[in-house]
Amino acid sequence: MGFFDKVKDAAAKAASATTTAIGGAAGDLWTKYGDDVVRIIINFLEKVVNRNPGSIVDQAKYKEDVVDPCWALLPLPIQLIGRDRLQWDAIFLAARDLLFVIEGEIVSFHPDAKNRLSDLIASKMKSSES
């Protein structure tokens, strides 16, 4: 094995160790902050639905008025995991169908929204660790 092969091998091992450590850290952070994250999201969504149901119905408005501002409310350790790694946009896309009952221009929360959101985020966290 040549010098450059050894360097490549060492770099690959370091990258693998870092990915494993980050995956474990994400799980640890979810354990610590998961309930807070769900509470923050639900509180924010309740305000949006009551003020402007159009922000839920329209895809572009949903991202602008809900997905992006809600990200900014998260605890910094959760944000540091990264929006892509947390699958933030995918969570909110799925959440729209799971959490809201949309009938024309009338939007309301599903009665079990909090548990549905918690289950959705937990499943995304598990899939991001694999």
C-alpha cells in the first residue's frame, strides 16, 4: 500500500468515525430536546393556523411563513445538526398532510397533532442515523 493509499484510507476511516459520532450526537440531542422541539413547532403552527390558514394551504407560502421561520425557533444545538441532515423540509412536507385538516380555505389541527408530529420527527431521526 503506497503513501497516498494510506492517506486515503485514513481519511475514509476518519470520515466514517465522524459520521458515526454525529449520528449518535443527533440521537442524544433528540433525546434531550425532542419534547421542546415538538412543543415549539406545535405552538408556532397553532398561531399560523389561527392568523393565516392560507399559509398552510399554499405550498410557497407554507415554506416562507412556516417552514423557514420555525427552523429559526429551534434550539441552537438542534440547528447545528443541520437542516438537510434533520430532513427539516421533508418533515414539514409530511407534517402538512398529517397535522392539518384542510377543507377548502378552512384549516384546523388534527386532534392528535402533537403525537403525530413527535412520531414523524422520531422516524426521520432514526432514518438519518442509518
